[in-house]
Amino acid sequence: MNVPGQLFLVGNLLIMVAYAAITLAVAVPVWRAGQLRTNKLAVATALIFCSCAVGHGMHAAAAYRDAMQGHAGHAPWSMAVWDLLTAGIGGYYWTLRRSYGVLLGRGAIYVSPWEQRRLAEASERERAARATLAAVVDATTDAVIGVSLDGAITAWNRGAERLFGYTADEVLGRPAAMLAADQEEGQQAGVIARIAAGERDFEYEARRVRKDGTVLAVAVSIAPIEDATGALVGMAAVARDITAANEAAAKRRAMEERTHQAQRMESLGKLAGGVAHDFNNILAIIANYTDFAAEAVELHGSRRGAQGARVGGGAGGRSVGDSGGSADGPSGAAAVQADLEQVRVATRRAMNLTRQLLTFTRADAVQPQDVDLNAVLAEVQAMLSRTIGGHINLVTVPGGEPLVVHADPGQLQQVLLNLAINARDAMPDGGTLVMEAGAATLDGDVADVRPELAAGEYARLVVSDTGEGMPKDVAERIFEPFFTTKPRGQGTGLGLATVYGIVTEAGGGIHVYTEPQIGTTFRVYLPRVAHGAAPAKAAARAQPPDGGGLRVLVVEDEPALAQVVCRILVAGGYQVRVAANGAEALRLHELHGCDLLLTDVIMPELSGPRLAAALQERQPGLPVLYMSGYSNGLLGGTQIVEPGVALLEKPFTGAELLHKVHQVRAAT
């Protein structure tokens, strides 16, 4: 083998080694970078160089084989020199200078000027897009905060500055927990733990504190932040202020609850009114027949006593009535009277319960008038002194001046009675109950009474006890319908709800102060009427004058009650005709006429007001007296009886009926 042949052999061997080195220099970094599947150009380049190494190895092996077999291993000098130069330049450039990195970074061995310009433009677009995104994030109204895995703040946009009041310089590097409310300081660690555990995007609500100490409600969205290799390095938190939205939602829920409550009360009012209409008729019948029976027993007892006195008077012996307690004797009459009194008591309780239910549901007919609270207090004191119990020390303190308000006197009595009964029940072992009336001037600061209560002059009723008091959670609910702390069967839960309804209906307010084991104080404020208004006088309880034969047309669809009314009026000196409905009343009036119409309000086919209008059209100026325990708004748009309308509320006694009829007669 000549010298060029030897150089040819050595050159191919060197080229084979160079190509093999290049193959390893390209393939190994690509493999370590995990780009065997993605950097296809680098993999193809490595394969090409590997193929070239194999080819040159085969050339060297062939030349060596020929030389060993005695063949002429000749080769031109030019080919031998070229092979040596190729091996040297390739090995130096690809191994010593590590130029293979271009395959890893750019994915190409050679980048043309046009490709370089395209890559530069793409890089500029990417930089501009990142700058735009950063500007958008910085300008958003939401707070965007970067947090590292150790809980330090790493990013803070202008939205965060506006929301929390801190600048970026004040918070960067500080713990994100500085923004949490006191009871949520440990929340940040839990959020980071969820991110570290692999949980990705999630949301939650939290309370955060501004720089000025204001507490905010925020909705927080969390997303992980990863580096180029996919490793978790922190999290991004986007916080939005939802304080106003939460307040609006709370107001909306409260409004919906009030609407639902009003609808429930309306339904309850309709039910109560329908029941009360019939129940009040029944109570009126029971009450008046009880009075009839009591009068008959008293009359019978007096007659038997007179007869006994005449029989036994001449001999000085026992009278016939002295029968040792027989049913016909005085003691027997007294026993019957006592039984009838128990019927009266039960009837009054039923009347009060019915009236309380109607008042609570706004179904009761209200007859407001000017009334002095001192007079109401005196009447309630008289009632309570007989019924409150000997273990209660009752103290009343009237005002030093007239305290005239415009309200229904019966409802004011109900307010005081309900408060007094509650106070009595709170003192099972005895105590002091104080009821005080007085004047009060309220300025703009009336938050302790009722925010919507206007400033001005008020009459004040104060009811205090030395009883058990109430905890705060109970005191907050005492005016709720059907809420009671009394044992089952001992309270309806309507008493204080009724009180609240009466007071607010009269334009007033009520405030309660209570301390457990110390006592409770209720303060009721009612607007005083203008100076010079005279309080209404209490109706005289003297026997009303005789009817003098006045013709009264009674219209009542309940036969038993119609009979009771007829009996009372006839005993009072009136001429009475009874109609069971409006059509019959029109016929009787056409035949006989009348001097006064006494009619129920709610009747089938023709209501009381429509009947009265028809008869007054025939007979102008005809006095009309309505009787009803539930008018259903037929006497006006509300349950407040309009001026000029005379109403006798069921159930009523005979005396109340005669007084009211006389009052209507006197007014015409």
C-alpha cells in the first residue's frame, strides 16, 4: 500500500471516529434534555452523522482488507488530504466548540437571515404580548397577588393597591397572612397546602383587612404558578371585593323573608278572620245567654226569698228559703251564680284570645280616637289589682299631665295587659311590677327605639319587672310571631307580637332592655296629638234610657245571635223586626220602615254596607249601626274604621249593645 493509500485508510478511520463523536455529542444532550420525541431535527442529524461514520468505517475496512490480500491499496493524494481535513475540521467544530447547542436551542444547525428575522419578529411579538398582559393585569380592578410557597407576597398589582390600601413596596416579601382577618390568619397555610397537594384552580370566600383596618368580604380565585420545567413555585390569587354584593344579597333575603312573612300573615289573617266571624257570633250568644241565666237566677232567688220571708215571718221560725243549701234557696242561687261567673270568665278569655289573634293578623277593626294614657293606665290598674295575684307588688305611676294619643283605647289596654301578664309570669316567686306613664321628647338620636321613629313629642309607657330577665338571643326574638319561652300549652306566642303590631300601627315604637336574673323593662313610645285635642270621655256605664218604641231593623244571618239581639232590644224598650239576610231586610223595610238599621257586616249575597247604602237611598239620614268581629275591609280600605261609621264589635254584652244603639240615636 503506497503512502496515499495509507493516508486514505487513516483518514477514513479518523472521519469515522469524528462522525461517531458528533453523533454522541448531538444525541446525548438531546436525550438528557428530554427532546428525543420533540426535537426531530436534532435526532435526524445524529442519525445522519452515525450513518456517515458507519460508511467511512466500511471504506477503511475495505482498504485494509485489500492491502492484507495483496491488492494495490492505492489512492490519490487529493482524496487522502481531503479526508484528513474533513476529519479534523468536523471533530474540532462539533466537539471542541460544542456547536451542537444550536440544535438544542433553535432546533436547526443553520439559520438563514430570513429565518433569523422571522424569529426576531416572533420574539418581539411575544415580548409585546407579555407586556400587554402585564399592563392588563396591573390595570384590572381585581386584586392580583403572587404568593410563594412559603407564603410571601411576590407580586402586587394596582388593583391590590386600591383594594387593600398598601403599595407594592409596602407588601412585597411580607407574609400574605397580614391581609387576613383575625379569625382567618391560618387560612393561607391551608390554601398553600391544597396547591402543594396537587389541587389546581379553586375559589373560596374570605374576610380581609385593609390598611385602615376596614374588614372586607372578598371572593378569592387560586391558580398555581409553575416554572419552565413545570415545577410548582407559588400561586396566583385574584381577590374581588364582594362586601357590597353580600350586603345587597342580605337585604334582598331580608326583603324576601318579609314578603314571605307578610304573605303568611295575610293567609293567617284570612283564616283567623273567617274563623273569628263565626266564633265571635258563638261567643256573643254564650255571653249573653249567660247574662240572661244570671238575671233569671237572681230574680228567681229574690222571689223565693220574699216568699220565704212572708211564710216564716209570723211564727218567727225558719223561712222556706232556709233549706240548708237546696238548689232553690239563696245558697243554691249563689252556687249557680258562681258557676255562671266561671262561664263569663272563660268567655272573656276566649274573647280576648280572638281579639288578640285578629289584632296580630291586622284583621281586627280598629277604632282610633284621642285618649289619655293616664286614663288607660288607671283602667288597667283596676283590672290587674283583682287578677295579678297577691305575690306581685303592683305599682302604677301616672303622668303629671294629660298624655293624649290617637289610638284604639281597647288596643292600648291590650298592650298594657299583655306586658303586665308577661311580667307576672317572669316572677313566679313574686316581685315588683311597675307601670309608669310620662312625656318624652325624642331628638334625631332615636336608634335605641326604632330608626324610622321621627323626632318629636311622645307619650311614654314603661312596664318594668324584677323577674328572671332574658338572655340576648331570646330578647332578639320576643316580637316574632308564635315565639314563646313558656312551657307547651301555657303560651300562644302572640302576646308580644300583638303588642308590637299595635304600637307600630299607631305610629309608635317599642324598646326592650333586659338583664338575666335582674329584670326586664319595656318602653312604649306613642306620638302625642296636637295641643288642645281633648281625650275621648269614657262611655257612661249608667243604665241607658228606654228605647221609647224606636223601630230597629236587625239583620243577622246567625239565628241564635239574632234572637239574642232581639231579646236585648225588646227588653230595652225598642220595637224590633229581624231579617236573616239583605233581601229580606229590603222587603221588611219596604213594608214597615225603621228608625235605625242594626246589621252584620259580612253576609251572603248582600253585605251590610251595601244593604245600608240601598236603604239610605230610600230613606236618607237613616242611622246605621254595624256589628261585626271581622269586617274584612268592607268598612274601609284598611281595618281602621272610617270616621262617621258606627261599629259594635262582636262579641258584645247586652249593656254594650244598648249603649251603642243609644249613642247612634243621639248622634242623629
